[in-house]
Amino acid sequence: MNRLILTLAMTATMAALFLPNRAAAQVPPPAKRAKHVRIVEAPQVEMSTDHLTIIRWTTNNPGGSDEHYGVVQYGTDPKDLNKTAKSPIRLNQGHAHTTFRVRVDELEPQTTYYYRVATEESGGRRDPLKSPISKFITPGPGERIPASPQRGRGVQPIARQ
């Protein structure tokens, strides 16, 4: 009986080592980079509290490395976006578009922030995309702005300077 169990265990181990791994075979190589990466759904506040905001936008699929980052450059002065927030995402080559979501932390309540979005590959290479500068206002302590901002709050594009 022990010999049968040992033989079965060895057979299963050998099969796992030498038979092709179907899951690994299904991972395609990186997609060809898109010639023109463009925003198809403008950046918007998905949610905001007095200390954090999540910004969401959609682009055509940028291609290249499957591992990408959504990048938000932000600050309280539209001419000095001196802070950066990044969130990782894995591209799905089967989809024509990619939705990026970036969490921006350590914000001050009732403060106007200016920002622009971009995307980059995991190696740091930026995709040829940069949004116009927009702004949002964080709510007061204990308040929350839902996905549909109230008038006067949330994302508001500003004129190019």
C-alpha cells in the first residue's frame, strides 16, 4: 500500500515538472505600444474626503509593458504641481481601453488642489499623454464627496495658462 502511494506521488510530481504549464502558455507577450495614447474619459473625482481623493480616467490601451501606473501630479498652485501619486495597474490586452484610478493621500481639508494625469510603464517610461490641468476641492472635516460631485465641488477644468 505504501509503495502504491509513493509511486502515485512520484508520478504526479514528475508530471507537474515535465508537462507544459497551460496557465503560463496563455500569458501573451507585451502588446505593441500605441502610436497615440489619448484620454477617452476625462479625469474625474471618484470619491473625496477631507484627507484623500481618488481620481479616475480612461485611455485607449497604451500597450507596451503590461504593468503600468496611473500618475497624478498635483499641488495647491496650478503652476507648481510639486507632488506625485501613483497607482499600479495591469493592462488587459484584450480590452481597447484602460481605466486608471489613483489615490491621492495626505490632503488638507477645504483646500483647492490642481492636478494633471499621465500614465507610465513599470520601468518609468511615460506614455505620450498628459492631461490639461484640472482642479478639485477637498471637503471639510468629516465630509465626503461622492462620485457625482455637487455643484461648486469636485473636478473643474481650468483655462490653460
